[in-house]
Amino acid sequence: MAEQTDRSMAARIAAHTRWAKTVDRAAATAPARAALERKFEREADPDGVLPPDELSKRVENLRTAYFTRMALRSAQGRRRRRS
């Protein structure tokens, strides 16, 4: 357990150091955001046949589901750690 805590703290230190040196945070995370968007587009329309407006609606639903799922897992983890 202590080893995991050490690794976690080291990772947090590295992340804070990296973001302290980053001038444009939006630009630094743009490639990841674009990749996630492409993932949702492929999932919503693997054959590339949907009209843009329908694709947009489906991508938005997938994005909402993704972040809601993350929030649920976070809440469950917090509950586990409390008990």
C-alpha cells in the first residue's frame, strides 16, 4: 500500500510540475480532446454514413455518457474510500 501511495504522490508531483511550466493549457490538451472526439465519431458512425447533424447529436450523447460514467465511478470510489 505504501508503494502505491509513493507512486501516486510522485505522479501528482510530476503532473503539478508539468502544468506549472505549461503556458497554454488548452493547446497542450488539444490533441487528446481531438482524439477523444474522433473516438466518439467512430463509435457513433463506424461506416461514416450519417449526416453531420445526426452525427453531432450522437457524439454529444456519447460524450455525455462517457463523462457521466466517469462521475459515477468517481463517486463510487469516494464511497469505498470512506468506508
